[in-house]
Amino acid sequence: MEQVDKYISWGDFTKIEIRVGTITHAEVFEEALKPAYKVTVDFGEFGICKSSAQITKLYKPNELIGKQVVAVTNFPPKQIANIQSNCLILGAVNNNEVTLLTTDLPVKNGLRIG
């Protein structure tokens, strides 16, 4: 990492709201151009968010219910087909496979990652 433009400041990082939430609903996103699920995530006092998640290679919708995930919650809403995505669920990407970032132990919904 020798290039200075690859670095961000601590102030930049603190602007990103990365929080833990629990998936309460997941279904196949038929209208999406790429295979995806419509996912609803409960972030506790920070509310309920919907997202389009391209995680169909490693997960089935029924396996996602109750799973705690890590997501960015302060991106502007984004219209994806017929839903408005309010958060970005994070995962490790290997080609077309996405492995969700989760917590090791259950934690309170809405806790901030930092």
C-alpha cells in the first residue's frame, strides 16, 4: 500500500454507519437482473431496512432468517427494480460467491461496527 490515495482518514471512516442487524425476511428477487434476494433486516432502534442481496450461490432464503449480518446503513436509498434498497449487506466476494459478514456471537441489533 504505497499509494497515498488508497488511504482514508479516521474522520472518513467514522462517517460510515456499519451496524449489525438480524434478517427477518428473505425471498427470491424475481425482478432483479442478476440473481438476488429481497432481504429485510432489523437494526433495532435504527429501524428496519430492505436490501437486494446477490447472495444466492451460498444461501437459501429460509437459511437467512434469524442470521445476524453486518451492513452499511447510511448510503442513500437506491432503487433496484421494484424495491428501494436502504442498506448494503456486507460480504467477502470471491468471483460470484458472497460469504456474508456476521457476528461470532449474538449481539444487540443496531450495534455499530468500529
